Amino acid sequence: MTDAPPPPPPPVGPVGLGLATRVLITLAAAAITIAAMANAKEIIGPIVLSIVLVIIAHPVRAVLERKGWQRWAATTAVIVVVYLILLVLGVLLATALAQFARLIADSADAFKEQATMLTDWIATLGLSQSQTEAVTGAVDPSTIFSVALTIAESALSSVTAIVLVFAYTLFMAADGAYVAPIFARFRTTHASVIAALTGYAHGVRQYMVVNAIFGLIVAVLDGLILWALGVPGAFIWAVLAFITNFIPNIGFVIGVIPPAVMALVTGGWGLALIVVAVYCVVNVTLQVLVQPRFVAVAVNLGFTITFVSVIFWGFVLGALGALLAVPLTLLLRLLLLDADPRAGWARTLSGDRTPEEGPRETASEDAESELPESHPAA
């Protein structure tokens, strides 16, 4: 008598959570993270700015250490470079704000006259009183004074953030002395992570340097043209053009509105249209046709993602988030995609059109180039 065959195993149901559940959990976690970042923007913003500044100045360390400088001396040089960048930006902003306040005070009568003319013209269109006030409020001196006051208060309230940036860069620059030795030690065991980190630093550095160069060119051209046209506050609008050049896609629109309004108030519609036309020729030529060719090589981000990143990070971290939208998006891609070899398809969707091995090889070469020759394994 043979033994009866064992009964078939019970059917096995799906293992783990379903796709819809995983998506909902991911979205919920993302919403909580975004809300937490928005509430902590006074801390996160200075940290990200410090990271970007230290990344920009870090090649100074490699050059000096190759020339035989001690580690502490190279670290000091990096700190000095970062502090000089902050000092120059601070002086530019302070000077521009002081001139802006003086300009608004000197142009108060012109603003009132233009507001009266605009009110009379709008009245002929048959709009209601509330609609007329809403339109003419843009050139109302009291409104512009309140905007200037808000900017000044924002600058004063950011003293704590500035102190944090100076402190963060001090410690980050000191820790940066050990990056190259750590990368050399773990290159064989954590190659993908090291390549992702080095690629991020390389991309951020190229992006910021390219934007700074083109921003300086645009600022000088805009400032000289506005000065030649007789538009008051040419230096102010040149500084604004330089800053807004770091805001992808919509920075040009933000930078052209104030000088156009000032030209309208002081010279009429003809001068305002000339300013807009000149800005379109100069800024569109450089920022739309030329600059993206260099930026695309550095960041490999799609146009849609770049545009959405400005809106998203501006909502989360405010004005600083809009200025650092691309470095923040690259950091997010680093954390979620770059260090994961299985996420190559998602990285391609984000705008990276290079072969998968390309960024890793480039990043590895960059890591080797930044490794000091005098301290190969220190």
C-alpha cells in the first residue's frame, strides 16, 4: 500500500503592499517631508547655500595642496574665498537697497503723476472704482514704499541666516579636507555613491559658475544700456539682473519689470517699450539661446523639471529656494536616483540623456583630480 500524495499547498496571495498603497504611502511621506522643510526653511536654506558656496570654493584646496600647502592653510583659503563671495554679494545688495530707497523718494512726484494719468485713462474704459484702484496701485508711491520697507525688513531679519551661513561654511570647509582621502579609501566598495557625490559637486560648480559669468555679462550690458537711455537706478537694475539670472526660465521676467516700470514713470510708454525690447534682445539672446547650452552640460535636467523646480522650491524655501532651485533639485536626484544603480531609467526621465556609464566615469575622474597628490591616503 503506497502512501497518499501530500495535499497541494494552499494558494499564496500577493506578498507585500499593493502598488496603490505604496504610492499613497510615498505621497504621504513626501507631503510630510515638504511641510517639515517649509517650517524649517530658516535652517535648511542657509545650509544649502553654505553647501553650494563650499562646493564652488573646494577646487582651491586641491590646487593649493598640490603646491605643498598644509591642510589647515588650504582650509583657511577655502574659507576666505567663501567669505569674500558673501562679502561682495552683501555689499552689492546693501548698496542697491540704499539706492533703491533714495530713488523711490526722489521719484515720488513722478509716480503720483503717472498714477493720476493711469487712473484717468482707466476711467475711460468703464471699470469699477475697485478695479481701477487695483490697477493703479502698481505705480502708487505708498505701495512701492511698502515693498521697499518689506525688502529692508526681510534683509534685517535675515541676519540670523547670514550668521548661520558664515558658521556652516567654516565647519563644512574644515570637513572638506577629509573628503578626498575618504573617497580614495572607499572607492572600490562604494563606487556608485562616491561617483554620485562627485558628479553632484561637479554639476553644481559648473552650473553656478556658468550662471555667474552669464549673469555678470547680462548685468553689465543691461546696466550700461539703461544708463545710456537715462533710466534712473541703472546700477540697481543691473544687480537685480545678476541675481535673477540664477532663477531659471522666469528670472528674466522678474528682472525686466522694475526697470520697465521706472522707465514708464520717468519717460513714458515709449521709453518703457524700448527697455522691454532691449531686455528681450540682450537677455533672450544670452539666457535663452546661449546659456542653456552650457547649463545643460552641467546639470542634465529637463526643461519641465527645471521650471517646476523653481516654483516648487520657491514655495518650500522662499526666495532663496528659487535662487537655488537647480542645486536643490540635483541634490534631490542625488539622494533618490544617482546613488541607486537600479534607477537609471528614472534618471533618464529627469533629463539625463547621457549613457549610464558616462556620468560615473566623469565623476570618478573628477574625484581623482581633486585628490591631493601630497596626501594620497591621509
